[in-house]
Amino acid sequence: MLLYLNGAFVGLLILSNILAVKLFSISEWLVLPAAVVVYVFTFPITDTIAEVYGKEAARQTVFAGFITQCCALAFIYLAIHLPAAPFFGDQASFETIFSAGFRVTLASLISYFISQNLDVTIFHKLKDRHGESKLWLRNNASTMVSQLVDTTLFIVIAFYGTMPTAALLAMIFTQYAFKWLAAACDTPLVYLLVRLCRRSESSGARVYG
């Protein structure tokens, strides 16, 4: 199960970087990067890995995501600067979208590395205190604190200078509120994933034992 969780985590992470250049509006005051719709699904994955497989496994997953994002950044840069075929008429659009993606990916790298390691640290400090009980508390507390850091760093680095400061602050508030709500709602999913992983590990131990 750990391999599947790692694969899903990295895939969702890269997809969120691709989608982050699109901003969508739910209302006049609620503007979010499209990435947030995907990125919130990474929260229960890292918390499940931390709960079932331990701190080091969670940190390895975070590091794998960081390396993958670095590779994506390098390949985006390469793709932008490859000579366009004479009949390819969308080079300017390609550069516009993926040049923004380059900055977004850089913002994601910095905010991701800091916030995800903070998430793992908070999660395990709470687990050391409460043991196997109160999974709901460490799932929510670690995500809500780390994603405040993540949201602030990401939006400032990715969009500073491209929009008014008031709009940046509004984006930080609305995106964090969305993540806060998502973290609260994903708690049943974390319990389900933890149960499935423990059942899978238990079945594997019986087979190979």
C-alpha cells in the first residue's frame, strides 16, 4: 500500500503544479488557484503514511515529492527553450502558460518543503503525546497549521507583483479557509485509508510469515 500511496501523492502533487496557473472565481471575493482542488487530496495521504508507516516513511514521501518537482521544473524550462517546429503556431501561448508554471513550481517547491516537513513534525509530536488515540486531532491540527504556512508562502512567491496586495491577502484567506474545510472533511478518509493500510500490512505479514 505504501507504494500506491507514494505514487498517488507524487502524481497529485505534479498535477496541482500544472493546474496552479489557472485562477478560478466562485464569487467576487472567493478566488482560488485551480491547484487547490487537487492539492487538498495530498493531505490525507501524508497523514496516513505518517500514522501507519512512521515519521521516516512520511519524510521520504515528502522528499520524493520535492525531487519530482525539481525534475518537473527542469523539464518545463527545457521544453520552453526547445526550438519550436515551423508549423507549431502556439509557442507564445506555450511560453506564457508554462513560464507562469515555472514560477508557480518554484513557489510550490519552497512552500511545499517547509510546510510538509512541518506537518510531519506536528503530527508525530501529537502522536507521541496521545499514542494511537486521537488520530482526528493530529490529522486536523498538523494540516491546519502547516497549510497556513504553505498557503502564505505559495501565494506570495507565485503571485506577488502580478496583482494588488489586497487581492493577494484575499487569496491567502480564501485558499486557507478552503484547505481548513477540506482538512476537516477528509478525516473520515484518513481513518478509512489507515484501516485499509493496516489490513493490507496484516495480510502481507500472514502471507509471508
